[in-house]
Amino acid sequence: MPAEAPLPLDGIRVLDLTHALAGPYCTMLLGDLGADVIKLEPPLTGDHSRQWGPPFIGSESSYFLSVNRNKRSVVLDLKQTAARAAAQALALASDVVVESFRPGTAERLGLGPLALRGRKPELVYASISGYGQNQPTLAGYDQIAQGTSGLMSVTGAPDDPPTKVGVPVGDITAGMFAANAIMAALVARERTGQGAYIDVALNDALLALHTYQAGRYFATGEIPGREGNYHATIVPYGTFAVQDGFINVAVGSDAQFRRFCEALDAPELASDSRFTTNAQRQSARPQLMREIEQRLRKGSRAHWLDRLEQHGIPAGPILDVAEAFSSSLAGDREMRVEIQHPQAGRISQVGAPWKLDGRSSPIRLAPPTLGQHTAEVLREVLGYDDAMLEASGT
């Protein structure tokens, strides 16, 4: 994509009525792709995550900063009639509305899909909640959904208690699925002229992640359990101790297993009738793991990674977060970028996880300070003058 080319969602306006993580992550993805995202926040506190810390960078929450770039912040007190009218006007001036209120709240504010799409049928409207719009009493918190979706039951070591994933994967995947559906609805709108109503739930998003685990359960009726760092169906595939730490190894076929045995200088494992096929290796997993680990513990991480690469065996180091972001893998892909923030100064951000014609999506706007763009947006989008701004409480 040439540097001067517009981003894919250039010209699309999104009204962001979300807070915390799932909704803001969704709208950040849309902003990264060029949409004009207007983030509506309550006065004084703003998005809940503005108070989540430490750590803070100056007065700014690092949590908030991580998911709110490429947006403009508008403060309106939706308890006030004039402010609600302004919010409704912003929604009707937008292509997309995304909300994450408790189910039913948006309708009471005159900002729900029925009210808005009744006036503007081409509007694409997305609601993100914990359990869907037909489950208003269930709170939408990530860890709760990780439990109700069954995800915690398959995460962790077999003898350990159920374990959550190390990032709020329910929020993140719900945000991703919502952004995906929004973009599909925008494409469909080009053909039909009609918008759509999108209902995304954290629990549904996590159920969707089960993929082959769900497939195994549907096929056999056997309930999957915690496998630790080993693959449920492929052997050997997992985390192994070496002399100075751990590595991941992924042996995906019988041919790879024979090469893996060559790399270990253990041809006897390849010819052992217990280990010839993947199905046999599954049945004899504990015995095979012991044989492999005895050999790997005799060499360093660097030695084995080099040796496995020579034999065409997928393997890699296990890095901490600092190592991961300072590695050439992240640097060469622009996955850590720096921007200037009006209050926090120079800050780092995770880069966009895609390349469009070889180009990363730019960070056009730093995460906004609370209400930074209120007057600008109301003047630009709604044509407000000073008297109207004052009447709206801004």
C-alpha cells in the first residue's frame, strides 16, 4: 500500500459507546484501519479503565493507553437531556455504533439499535456483552466467561486447578469478532444499502475458540481436560526442559518425528514400534516424553534450537515479555512502536498485527485525554456553535 493511499476504513465514522477492554479493543482495530472513532465518555471519570492502575504514566493509566489510540474523546453527561440529544445526533451522523452497556441500557438512553436503526436503517450497530442481549442479569467479566465457557477447564497442567489464560482472551476475542462482523456488515451495506445489528458475547467468543477441542468432544463424548503444555492430539508437541531453560517443539508428522530422532541422535526411538505413528505415540506419550527429556536436558537451548533448525523441526525459545518485544521477530515487524502523548510524553504501543501491502497501519492519534476533542467533534460533525456547546454541558 503506497504511503499516501487511504486506509481501508477511511471515511467511516464510528461512535464508540464502550469502556474497559472488549469494546475499546474492537474500536481500536477499526481506528487502526482508518475509521474516525469518536469515543463518548462520561464526565470526571471517563472510561472505567482510565482509573485502572498502577501502573500509570504520569496521570495516564497504562491499561487505558493500550487500547484507545486512533480515537477522539468526547465527554457528554448522558443524564442530561441536551447531552443525550447530542449523543443521538452523533450516532445518526455515524456509519457504525458500538456499545457495551449492560443489556437494555442503550435503549433507555435513546441510543439502542431499535431507536437508531429505525431512524437510519443503513446504520451498522454492534452490542458487546458477557452473555448476549437476552441475558441481561449476567455480568460480562472476562474471567467469569473464561470459566463458564469451559476454557479454564482445558487450561493448565493436569494436576493443577483450572487456570485462566494469561491475557483477558474473552474480551480480546469478542472485540476481534465484533470488528470482523462490523466490517462484513459494511461490505454488505454496499450491496444492499441496509445496515445490520450485531450481537457479540464474550462467552460465545470463547466457545468459538474451542475448535478442535469441541470437535473431539462432539465426536467422542469424552470431556477434554487440561493437557498442560502438550498438544492434545499430536505427539511430541509441547514444552521441554533443556540444560538452561525450556524450548517449544512441534513435531507435526511421522516424517518429522523421524527427523526429530535424528536431531536427538536417537535413531532407536524412530524404530521403536511404540512410537512409529502419531496414534502409537499418543498411547505411549509418558514413555516417549521421558526418553526425549533425558536427551534434551544434556544440551543448551541454543544448541538444540540450532540442531532442530538444521533438521527442519519447528522449535522455538520461550521468551518473557521483555525478550519478546525486544527480539528481532517483533522489531522487524514493527510490533513495538513509539508515539508522543500530550500528557504521558513518549510512550510505547503494540503495533497493528497486520501489514497492508507491506505497510503497518499508522498510529494517527495518541490515546486521547478525557474530553480532548469534545468541542472539535461537536463543531465538526454536528455544526455546534458556542451557545450549543454550552447548552450541551461542554
